[in-house]
Amino acid sequence: MANATAGFARTFRAFRYRDFRLMWIGACASTIGTFVQQFAQSWLVYDLTKDPFYLGLDLFLGQLPIMMFSLFGGVFADRMDRRKLLLASQYIQMACAFLLALLFAFHVVKVWHILALSFVVGLGQSFGGPAYSSLLPTLVGPEDLSNAIAMNSVQFNLARIIGPTLGGLTYTTLGATWCFTLNGFSYLAVIASLFLIQVKFVPTKTTDSVLSSMKEGIRFIRQRDGMSALVVLAFCTTLFGFSLNGFIPVFVRDVFHKGPETYTLLLVCSGAGSICGALAVATSERLKGQGRLTLLILALLGLITAGFAVSRWLPVSCTLMFFAGAAVMASASFMLSLAQLISTDAMRGRVMSVYNLAFRAGIPLGALGLGKLIPVFGVSKSLAGAGIALTSLSLYFLVSRKDETFRSSRSGRL
């Protein structure tokens, strides 16, 4: 019993901090709302167009502003009050959710409305993302940073289970308008938590230009041992390994010939696996050779993705979605905790903006590429190819003796 209690306390040790608890609750509520909207949005985009390219285009436009502006967002996160920057981001995203709800309520929504608002939401996230990534480590002690990152992953994936389930119920009983309305109201939770926490970071006054500060951050990354490797790995991971969820509606309609309830089931399986993966990371202590372990997990993720692509039996697909979710979250948590630990607080906004840019850029590029390949080769062959590419790349970095990037991985520092 004592061992169980000690294990529980170790797993959830970041919750000892009041400000972290407040941010966790607010972020969880907001993320649930986001997944409620994403459920309705993905389903409706495909329903309106019957073209998987538009699913990829919607994902691409949501991520494009992050690729364009997140480096600027990182500079501002190091120069401004991070709470105010986050609040501005939340206000923008909340306004977009309510506007989309109104468009549906008056039956005037077009696909281009959804695509345009996805871009605006991404614009808000391009400044809010680095601010949130920089704020999180200041809410806990340095010894609990890895645990806090894992717990943040837990809340994200709880939302991945609750959000699509709630989204499916809301969509089928009340309609798409209420999915977007619920998302709009969910932003109030994170806004309230931002007003309640105490932000300890005080930005340093500087006369350097934004461009000079950005270059300083890039120099820091290039000189910091292991950081460049993480940036490259983050991009490749999302380019080949994170496209599965975005094209689930295609599998549901064209492979399994089912409706929204099957879409919900697959998303819930993915979210449950992600929670298990995040809890496994939270329970573990910081590991030596963490980069090597991450590469092994990514190689496994590629195989799981290829297996899902060729599966034609729903129970097997649900099981594979569970393991894919666990692999995605464990690898992402390991990489993010390493990036945070390598960084310093004064440079954190810029460092995390570069890391997040690499991590997020792969998602829309992969989605857009698959959106073009699926009509030509079919959804199964296209997704299986992405999975095999991820496995091949991970194994190459794992075994290659010529690649200097992952030398620290073999020595145990990464």
C-alpha cells in the first residue's frame, strides 16, 4: 500500500504546485472545447467537399501561421509579459469559435469560411504557443519539470477522449453550431486561470531588434549540445508520424463504411493510448539514452501506422490506434522535456518557438502531401508509405555511425 501511495505521489508530483494545478485545469477545459470543434470541423469539411485534399488543406492552413510567425512569437515571449501574450491569443481563438458558430447558425457557412478561420486561429497560436511553453516551466521546480510536461500531455489526451466523445454527442443531438459554441465558452476557463496564477518571469529590457533577438536564439540552439538534433527529429516525427488522425474520416467512410460514431471510437482509442503513454513518461525518472529510446519508439510508431493503413478489421484498427497514441505521446513528451531542460529561462521563448516550429511544421506538410497522394495511390498505400518512411528514418538515425547529430544519443546525454 505504501509503495502504491509513493508511486501515485511520484506520478502526479507536479500537482503540488498551486499555479500548475490552475493552469492544468484551465488548459484541460479549453482543450476539450478545441477537440469538440475539431470533431465537427473535420467531419463537416469532408462532408461538404467529399475530397480528402480539403482535410489536408484545413490542417495546413491551421499550421501555416505557426510556420510563418512562431519565431516572432518566441521573441515576444522573451520580451513581454507572457500572461498578456497568452490572453491575447485566447481572445482571438475564442472570437473565431463564436464567429463559426454564428455562420452555422444562420446557414451561410462555406468551406472557405472554415479554412480562413483555421488560419486566424493558427495566427493566435503562433504567439500563444511559445508563451505557454515558456510559462509552464516557471510554475514548478526544475526537478519536477519533466513530470509537469508529462502531466500537461495527460490533460491534452484526456481532452482527446472527452472532446471527441462530447463532440459526437453534441453534433448528433444539437448540431454543429453548438460544437463551435461550446469551444468558444471553453476559452473562459484558461482565461480565468491566467488571471489567477502568479507569473514570476520578468522580461529583460533590450534595445536589440526583433531580428537580432531571433538570430541570438538560433545561435543558442546551434551551440547547445543536442538541441539541433531534437529540432530535426521533431520535424521528421510530425512529417511522417502525425498524419494518421487527420485522415481517420477517410478510413471511416471509404474503408469501414461507417458514420461519426466509428470516428469517435477511433479518436477515443487514440486518446486513451496517449494518456497511458504520458503516464508512463510521468512515472519514469529521467532516463539516460533518452534520445535512443525515443528513436525506438518512433520506429515502432511507423510500423503501427503502416499496420493501421492495411487493417480492414475494426477491432484491430482500434487496438493499433491505442498503441499509436501511446507511441506518439511518449516520444513527444521525451523530446519536449529534453528541449525544455536544455534551454535557459531567458532564452526559453525563442528556443521553444524554434522547436515548436519544427514540430508543428511537419504536421501540415505531411497532411498536405498525403491529401495529394491519397487520390492517386489510395488512403491505405499513402499512409502505409508514411509509416514505413518514419520507421526507416528512425532506424537510420539509430544505427548510423556517420551521423554526428545523434552522437549524444548514443552517449546517453540525449
